[in-house]
Amino acid sequence: MKPVFIATMIVAAALGAPAATAAAPDAGSAGAPWAPAPPPPGPPPGPPPVEGAPCNYGGVEDGGLWVHLEGGNAAHYGTEWMCEHNPDKPWP
């Protein structure tokens, strides 16, 4: 740094001038434009599925049946429940 710049900064600090640094934004501020929005209101989740109960499949109401997945199958699909096509219903 040049001596003139350093001397100017010392004088400015002695006179009480604000520092030339900006404060970091508060990422936890509510209502800030960068803060994530709260989830939209909606109905509460329904009861858990029941093995063999009807479910909506491919846009067809009651076109499928709930199947409970276990172990590796649940891990593979990332869920313990899957709605599979009901063979007694027409394919959507």
C-alpha cells in the first residue's frame, strides 16, 4: 500500500469515519428475498396406505392397489408404499 493511502485511512479512522467494509447479509432474516418461502398451506396428509387398498393410478381413480415395499425395494424407490396397476381395471 502507498504511504499516502495508509495515512488517509489512519486520519479517517481517528475522525470516526465508518470503515469501508460491508456487513455480510443475515441469511436467517425472515422476509428477506433470499430466504426460502414457507410451505404453502394445504390439507393435512391423509392416513397411511393400507396393503391392497385402491389408489389412483395413471390418472384413473381407483385404478391401482397399494403395495407395501420392504428392504432393498423400499430403498430403491425411496418409499415404503407404491401404487401399482390393478389388473382388474383397464390400463390407463
